[in-house]
Amino acid sequence: MSDHDVPTETDTPACYLHPKREALLRCSRCERPICGDDAIEAPVGYQCPRCAEGGAPVRRLVDVANAAPLTRALVYVIGGLYVLTMAVPGIVEMFGLRPILLAPGGPEVLSAAPWYSPSTLALLIGEPWLLITSAFLHANLMHVGFNGLLLWQLGHMLEPTLGRSRFASLYLAGLAGGGLGVTLIAWVTTLAGAGDLAFVQQVLGGNPFQATIGASGAVFGLMGAAMINLRARGINPWKTSIGALVLLNLVITFVIPQISVGGHLGGLLGGALAGKLLMVGREQAKAAAVRVTAIAIGMLVLAVALASATLSVITG
């Protein structure tokens, strides 16, 4: 074994059975670090092969990782909708998230735009569904490809561990957190009278009339939950590829124009909160999923309330 194969105290823990591999988990029995190939599902957490010998029937983590049906369905839906929007570009204009449209009265304000024709329902209650629909639409191939790839990778990491119901509530929390972040920044910039500034539109994405689309909020939510998951298992997330991924995406968020800062940060925080609440034993899993779903719905309601407050500032 060379010097590079021996982990130091400051390095990411290495698997004790395969020192050249980064440890993703710790054995729930002996607490030694193990890689994904050596992690075996146990009644509580995961065990290394040596601790799992002679125990109840178990499944290896690599086998569990193949069972992520919700993740795959989400990626397929996002991909399919991207193809549809290429054929019908008006879908993005109709279903993108514009904070001004979420609350009652907002569609009437925008109805003067030649491309916008609000429905009777929209004129009555606003278009709160845009908080959901916008998260399944993408602007170009790079946008949908990047989000789809991250969703695929993070989903196959988290869904087998959390189960379908908890993963669904986590995804919703990231999505809702992203929508809340977008409307929060729109409200703040409108209060400050800065909604028309180029910096606000290009960097912060804070104009309430500006459309925001993409699954980035939900994907950032998965990243936040993955960080919490690693921390709960005794691994410093900032010393792993997940931490590097979060840092890279945060830099991209603030450096590249036309990226929603509120959507990304809101999704990251929403996912981290959900991840903290969802990392419970199996007997508490259902209750945790319900709790996180309720919080996500609360964030969506708060987003609509902020949109209404923004509308009030605009209309006087």
C-alpha cells in the first residue's frame, strides 16, 4: 500500500475493507467506515459484511440502488416535457413561475401583455399551480440535461435509503423551498423598488414579472438532504464529492447570469430541513413523510402570500 492509499486524519474516511475507496456510510454495529459495495442493509441502518454474517437476510446497497422508481419516473417526465416544449414553446410562457401571477389579481395586471390570456379560474384565484408546473420545465438541452443527471444520481442515492414516500416528500420540500425563495426575493426587491434593475433581473432573478423554470430547486433540495445524511453518519460532507458538488453549484448560481438565486438557495435550505426530519427509523418513516409534506405545503402557501404582498406593493 502506498502513502496515497493511507487516509489521514483530515481526509475523507476510507472504507476499512477497501482503503482506496471513499466511505459513504458507517457500519451501524461496529461503526467502521464502509463503501457502497460493502454496505449491507440491516434492520437498523447498514452493516459491513463481517458484522452482517449470520444475521437476518439482507440486501447489498448496490442492489437496493437499482430500486428508485420515483426518481426514474421524474427524470422521464422532465425529459418528455422538454421535448414537448421544444415542439410547443408557448408552454414555458404559460406555465413558468412568475410571482406576480400566483395570487388573485395578478393575472389581471398581466392581462395587457399580448402573449398572455388568463383563464376565468386564473382571474378568480390567481395561478398558484405555477409553483409546481414551473419545476418540470426547462429552457434548453444543457438545462434539462444537467438537472436530469443530478436528479438521477442523487435520487438513486437517496430514494433506496428513504423509501418512496419519504423521498417524494423530500422532493416536494425542495421544490416548494425553491418556489418560496423565488417569491421571497421578488417581494424584497419590489419593496426596495429594485425590481427593474439589471443586476436584480440578471443575477438575482428578482423581477416579479420574470419567469423562472427548472427542477433546480428540487435538485438543490436533494443535495441539501444528502449533506445532512452524510453528516448524520459521521462523515464531513464538505470533504466528499457531495460537498464539492454543492460548492460548485453555488458558485455557478452567483456567477452565471439568468440563474435563480432564490430558487437554488430556497431549494437547498428546504431540502436540508426535510432531510433532517426524514432521517428517522423505519417505524417513524410514515409520520416523518407526512410532517415534511405538511411543511412543504406550508411553504407553497407562504409563497402565494408573498406574491400577494408583492402585488399589493405594485398596485399601491
